[in-house]
Amino acid sequence: MKQLKNKVVVITGAGSGIGRALALQFSKESCHLAINDFNEAALDETISLLNKSESRKVVKAVFDVSDKTAFKAFANKVDSEYGQVDVMINNAGVALGKISIDKIELEDFEWLMGINFWGMVYGSKFFLPLLKKQKEAALLNVSSIFGFAGIAYQGAYCSSKFAIRGFTESLMQESMIDFPNVTIHSIHPGGIKTNIAAESKNIDPEMDEAEEKKVRENFEKMLVTAPSSIAEHIIDCIRKKKKRIVFGHRAKGIDWLTRMFPQRYHKMIVNEIKSKGIG
């Protein structure tokens, strides 16, 4: 998809981080946008930052992506407003604070999976029929480097990101067989400087405020890659139809580590977790 001008781009979780950076970058490419976030103030701020040099249309929708009915209504609204969708990016996601699998409440696990995994499923299912109508289109699902490696105290988050990867790679093969006009992309960011650590939901009753703050601060030190950098890279990959997108601080290193040392990488990661004070 070399030509992006006047394309209709849908982005979830566009109120901050990678989602906002993507909205701004696609705006510079003179695309029409349909953007979502559960935080209306944050979404409005994104809209206020969009490129004003050309009068491109923007449709906004405020809802939680785990809400199946609201997501379907969003797809219908975008279809009604634009009559087409060229790019769909399932980006919305949340995280939990440091919590072991034996301590996590099922309700918290389900909450995270509802947003990270089911939100991605709904976005793919409801927008794929619209994408398939186009001569050329793209569907992108944001997994993580945590979709390559299991990480201690992040079992729920890793589960969602592994699930996104599996779903997306299966869909990638189906598209090659049944609808090759739609390119499916699996995105694996690492170390992107977003608010995900600061806004993660702390649910460990045994962790006091000081310890929680220290864990967040240590984790945030690893978030060094600017969201604008990955947004530019993602658009470049859409143009080149590069299906597997691994980008950000140490992302390729983690990918390589898990493939080269599938038995040993666990000990290596555990040692790093201990040394960096995030475990």
C-alpha cells in the first residue's frame, strides 16, 4: 500500500502512546481517521494535535474495546461515515502491576483479557469484512515482545500478548489463501515510552505504596523508544507489506534470545528481573 493519501485508517487506543503517535503520523499522510479510546479527554487531546494543514475527516468513538456491542456499533458508524476502511489497527491495551499468577484474582485476569485479547478479536472480526472489500487493505494487531517471552509477574499480560500473536499469525495464513488483498501484520513493540507502566493497575494487596512506586520507576527506565519512531516504522512496514514488525528498545534482542535459547532464556530473564529491581 504505497499510496496512503485519502485512505481511511481506524485506530483503537488513540488517546495516548503508540495509538496517538499513529494518529498523528497518519494525519501527516493526509489520511481520514476513525479513532477510539475509553478516555474522552485524552482522545480529544489527540484530535487537537492532528495536522490541520489539510481538511481530513476524523470520526471519534469513546468506548471500552472489551464492549462487543459498542465495538460493533463503531464499525457500523465508520462504514456509514466513510463507506470504506483501508487500515485497521487494534492497538488498545492495558497492563497490571507486578503480580504473580498464584495471587492474581480471576476477575483481574478477565478484565485484562477482555481489553487486550477480546478487544483485538472484536476489532478484527467487525472490520475485516470492510477491509476485504478494498482492492488493497491492511489489518494490524499490536502484540508485544511479551508475546515472545514469558515474563515473571506478568502472566496475564503475557497470556494476552501470546494470544494476540497466535490469532494474528493464524489469520495471516488464512488471508494468504482466501483474501490476499488484505495484508495482516503482527506488531511486537519493546521499550516504547508510553504511559502503560504508570497507568498499570496495581492489584497486589501485599505491595505497599513505596514498593509499587519503585517497581514502576524501575520498569519505566526500560521504556526509552519514542512512540513517534515506532509509528513511522509501522507506516513504512504497511507500505512494504512487511507482516512481522519487531521494533523498539531491545525488541529484536528478546526475539533472538527466545529463538536461539528456548531452554535457557528463562534463567537469563530472571537474572535481569532481579538485577533491575522489577521482580
